Amino acid sequence: MAEFNPPISERDTEELIEIVNSGQDNWQKEAIDKARRELIKRNVSQEEQEKIIANWNALNEEYFEELEVTFEENRSKSYSILKMVSIFVFAPLIIFDSWVSEKGLLSLFKENSKLKFKQRLILLFTGAIFWLIVGGLIMDTQEEERLKLTPEEEIEFLEWKKKHGYE
């Protein structure tokens, strides 16, 4: 005889109804039989069980209707201007964070947030390109500064060129 943890007799009535009605795909036959006997022992009629199951089905239906409404609302929701600017400005960090964690574009896609998905994709792409260009310009400017000769170095360089026959 199989032992169940917690024992079938200690479970609440709704859980017993769930065990009895979920079938052998989810529970062993022995657990289903014990749950059925426990419901009889507790004087829970078939009518009461059906009311509880009907309530679950109604709650389930309500949940999926709300989910559908949310999906429809998500389809046309947009980011605020401030949020779009922050996504653009922090694009490299957001891209890196999205690789590290499971958030971002994938979650927007799963939530049916089509407009936000497109906006985020464009903002991340353009923001990353922007920062690559800015970084390149900064590096070029720093390199030019580094290569600039002081007046003393300029004189030394001109003397070196004359000495070696480059002028």
C-alpha cells in the first residue's frame, strides 16, 4: 500500500475533489480511490463536488478571458517618451542585461506587446549604434590628442627631418 505525503485523509476537501477528478494521468489509482473513500467519509455529495468543479471552471474561464483582454491591450501599448529615451541611452547595458537575465524582448514577445517589442528592438539597435559611433569618435579624439606634438617636440621633429634628408 502506497504512502502519500501528506496522507490523503489529512488533505482538504477541495484537494480530494481535485484528486478524484484529475484522473490517472496525474494521480495513482490508489490515491484516487482513497480520496473517493475520504469524500464519502466526509459526506461530500456528488452535487457538492460538481458545484466546486463548476466554480473552478468559472474561475478558470474568467482568468483566461482576463488574460486575453490583457494580450489585446498589450498589442497596442507604447512606451512613454521618457522610457524610450532611457532605453536608447542605456541600450548597451540593457542588451547585456538581457543576455544575462531572461527579460526584455523575449518577455515582450511572449506578452503579445507587439508595439513595445518593435519600439524596444529599434531603440536598442539605434542606441547601440549611437554609442559605438560616440565611442569611436571619443577614441579618435583621444588618439589625436595623444599624437599632438608639443612645440618643443615639433622643433625636434623638424630638426630630425632635416638631419635625415626628408625636407
